[in-house]
Amino acid sequence: MFKFLTPKSIKPPFARYSHGVEVPAGKRLVLCSGQVAITLDDQIPEDAGAQAELCFRNIAAVLGEAGLGLGDIVRINAYVTDRAHLRPYMDVRDRLFSSPAPASTLMIVSGFARPEFKVEVEAIAAG
């Protein structure tokens, strides 16, 4: 289905992600806006790992509306507000995505719309 690109001419990925993913012709793309960790009843987990779980759960709900799932994700952009949140986020991502994993970028940012948010995740899926 997808071709995961990890050229031998460049340094291998630092973690479980692919340098690139080729989507074959004829596939639909679904672009998910950044999802933060908030429930329908405005609950926000304190823990960065729990926030990452909820971000991906929200993405799964968006993808489900298009008949896709987390396994159809080809690109992840994730943002955390502190270096300490990198590992909890990556632990969740690595558990949810087997190898070969989607292309992925992880950045540390100064903050989000509400100070309680520690993680935001956006994704592109193809199916």
C-alpha cells in the first residue's frame, strides 16, 4: 500500500518514524487539524502521556468520519510544550504505530491556546 522511504544515503531516523512515505496514485487524503487533549465535557488530563493518548483518540474519531483509522496515517506533526513531554508522547506514538511508522515531526513550542495543554497532534492519512 504505502512505500516507506528510508534512504541509505542519509542518517537513519532517530526514533520510530520514517523519513518519508509515498502514497500511491488514487488514494484519498484526509488532513486532520491539530488535536489537543480535551474531552466532550471539557476534561483535560494533567499527564502528557494521557494527553497524547487523547489527541490520538480524537484523531481516530476524525479519521473514522472518513472511514479511515490510525493505521492509515502517513504523516504526523506533534508539538509539546516542554522537553520533559517528549518521552511520554513518543511512548504513546510508538505503541500506536508499528514499524514501518509514518513520517513524523516532533517540535517543542512555547504553548497552546490554553496553558493546560501540553501536547497537540495533527495528522495526514491516506486511504
